[in-house]
Amino acid sequence: MRASGIEEIVLPMLELFAQEAPKGMLSLSSAMAAKSLDGVGRAAHSLKSSAGNIRAKELADLLHRLEVAADRGDDVEATRLFETVRFAYDAVLRQLSESGIRT
């Protein structure tokens, strides 16, 4: 990373995710509580992009699957995936915190 000149953007990207991801998760949780699959799909898509940017691959994959389930109108699968997304999301934030990133 140092040779390519991108080393200096890694920490700011992780910090930005730690600051912004809770808003995305709140949007996702609110959409789930409202049973708005359209809102779930949009929130999952947005958070998926952020997770992908920091290479949180498992979280990004789960969010993609949640987005697809919401787009299909599969509320049973969306509910099941949401619980798994919450665990993966918590794990990512915990890892960031343990790495010294303020969450």
C-alpha cells in the first residue's frame, strides 16, 4: 500500500465507516421494524457499499443477500438475514474498536 500511495487513506476510510455505519444500520433497523421491504432494500444496498469499501466481505455479502430478499418481497428471508446481518455488523464494529478505531 505504501508503494502505491494508498496507505494514508486506509485509516480515514475505516474511521468514516465507524462513524457512518451506525446511521445505515439504524435506517435498516427502522425499515425492518416498519416492514418496509423497499426501505430495507435501499438501506441494505447503501450499507453494503460501505462495508465493501472497507473489505468487510462477510457483512457486505449478507447485506447483498438481504437486499435481494427485500427486492423479491421475501419478508421471511429478509427477517432471517437481518438477524445475521446484525451479528456480522456488531463483529465488524468490535474488530474496528479493538484495532483502535473509535466506534
